Amino acid sequence: MSRIVPKTSVPCSPLVTAPYLAMPVLMMIGKNDEMIHCNPELQNAVFDRISGPKEKQVIDGGHFGLLWEDSSNFAKAVTAQIEFLKQVL
């Protein structure tokens, strides 16, 4: 795997902080995320570095595709979030 280091003016990145996450984490990844710092390769690398309990859901669409409440993507995301919370709370 290639090394992924996002160019940012902030001296912190999810790649650096992910190993310190010990709480349950649900990552929802847009299959076609168009945000440069949220591309699927970077998101998968962050997910792999999370040390605590984790679950990944890949949703069709881009970064903001989950926000349209009448869409099937929104329904899938909400269902996944509810099921995850039932498991960890």
C-alpha cells in the first residue's frame, strides 16, 4: 500500500490519531467520496489503524449523498447507525 499523507496546514490527521481510538467506532464511507481528504483509500487506511472495536459501512454515492433524507442511501445509513448503537450501548 502506498503511504498516504494528506497535505494540510493542521499538524494532525486522522492517520495519526486513529490508533488512539479505543471506543467503538462506526465509519461510514461514501463509495464515490469526492472530498480530497476523504477519498476511500485514505478512509480505509484510517479504519485499518483504529485500535478499538470498529465497523465499516460503505454506502453508495459521495460525501454528502447520505444527507438527503428521502434517499435509499439515507435510510441505509440511519439503519446502520441504529444497529451499531444498539450493539455498543
